[in-house]
Amino acid sequence: MLISQIIDDAETIRVVARNGGKTRIINGARSVYSLAMEAARTGTGLVALIERKGFGEVVDLDAAYKKGRLLSPINHPDPAHLHLTGTGLTHLGSAATRDSMHKKLSTDGEEQLTDSMKMFRMGLEGGKPAKGQTGVQPEWFYKGNGTMAVAPGAALMSPAFAQDAGEEPEVAGIYVIGDDGAPFRVGFTLSNEFSDHVTERVNYLFLAHSKLRNASFGPEILIGDLPPDIRGASRIVRDGKVLWEKPFLSGEANMSHTIANLEHHHFKYSAFRQPGDVHVHMFGTATLSFADGIRTQAGDTFEIEAQDFGLPLRNPLEIEQPVKVAVKARCSA
């Protein structure tokens, strides 16, 4: 089942679902967030809860997308309580990339490996632990809160000071935290983990800076288990023509970590188990236009699609105007 959120002609949020057929409004669902919290509180499976509520009128989801009426497939009433985070160096990449990585790991001494290659090797050796055991922790990064989330179809805004504005096609897990502090997985969705790869390349310690950017996810959430072998496409469209396109792979068959291991190492921190919070956790990628020498510009459109996830995720690129920031301080009355 795929679920998403739209704004209807009366400016009301509608939660809609489809399961191999037409898209219909879910009766009595005020938002995906409220629906997920109800499932977490009642211990009810999300699909069972949706089917119990029943379905109303049919919705043309494609038309709503074209009209700019799709929302992010989950949000929070207070954006500060939605967390955008992710992991990197989790995917094996193409067969050629995988072979070259393994060859380097086996021939170069420890002192010759970059921190990235060391982290990648750690994932290869310990990212898929035996049942009941804890695997190695992955690279982790923070992208911001809900104020940085961009709806499908809306513009990804690159800061004026950015050195690059590049896409990262990824699968993200969507979670709410129940009243008991337990994470409840809503499902999985496509995401564009928008980053500044030039800044990151200057020095790996700049990774944190490079990730503090917008992110987009959706348009639809896949409820249920993540398919083990996900095959999609990532492209950039400029002036109505495809500038760059490449397939991307995801799912555990193409990863050096299990989803459970990545989830464990995110939610092991109590700060990420605060009741009522929403988490959008991105699982990494091995496909970047930046790696092929592409430099994006304002007006380009990113498109990410994979059959399991319904509609493609599209976002145009815009560049923010420079902003001068002045810190104010009052030392006396």
C-alpha cells in the first residue's frame, strides 16, 4: 500500500492511499502523522487501521501533483519536532565500483586508506550482523528539522554560499515515536538528500556543513517491508531535456548494512526517542551526478523514481539570495 498527503480545493489536508488500484481518500484521517500516531498508540498495523477506517472518493494523484497540491507524505504540527538525518557509505554501488573498492582494501596498507574507505570497510565487515547481535555503526549526519523539508514539486533552495547543489537519490525510512518512546516505522519513501559535494571534498570534516541543506522525500510512502533489490533512475532535466541520467540501486541486496542495523544506531540515542517526534532517516546512495562531472544550475529539475514507490520525486533547483546575519546582544537593561 502507498499513502500520501494532498491539499484539496478547500485547502484541507487529505490522506490518500492506493493498493494496486485507484487512489482514494482515507476516511477520518486528518494527516499521515495523526494516522501513524494512532497506530502506534493502539498497537494496530497501519494497513489494518487504514482498511478499518475505509475509503472515500477517488483522487487523481497525478493531477494533484501537477497542480502543486502534494505535500510531503508526513509532517509534524511543529516542524522543530521533525528530524532529517541520514547515513552514508552504506551502498556497494555497481559491480565495477565494488570490485575496485575490494581490490584497494586488500592491497593498500591501513595508512593509505582514507577515512571514507576505512568506514566503508567497517560496513563490509560488520554492517550485517547475525540475528541478535549489534553491527558496526555507520557514518551518520544531520540535515536539519522540518523547516528544511521540501514538498514534492517544490524548489530545493541552495544557499548563496554553497559551492555545489547536487542530488542524492536515496530510500528513507519514515518513523514516529510512540508515547512510550518506542520508534514506530510508518514505511519507506524516495528521498533527495540534497548536498554540497564540493564543500565536502575540501575536507571530510566539512561533511556536516555540506549536509545542512534542504531535503525532499515522497511523494508516497510504501507501507510494509523494504524490497531487498530496488532499481530506480535518477536524472537531471535542463531546459526540458535530460542532461544526465543513471540507474540507482538500493535495498539490502545492494547495501553493506542491514536496515535494522542502521535503525538501531540511529535510535540508540535517547534524544531520538522523544514521544511524538517524526524522523525521516535516509539510508545512503552510490549514484551521484557530481561523480560524473555534472554541475547543476538554477532551473534544473531533479527526478528520482523507482517502481516500488509510486510517483517519481521531482524538485526544481533554486539559489537563495545572499543573507547578512548579524548577531545581537544586549548586555545591560
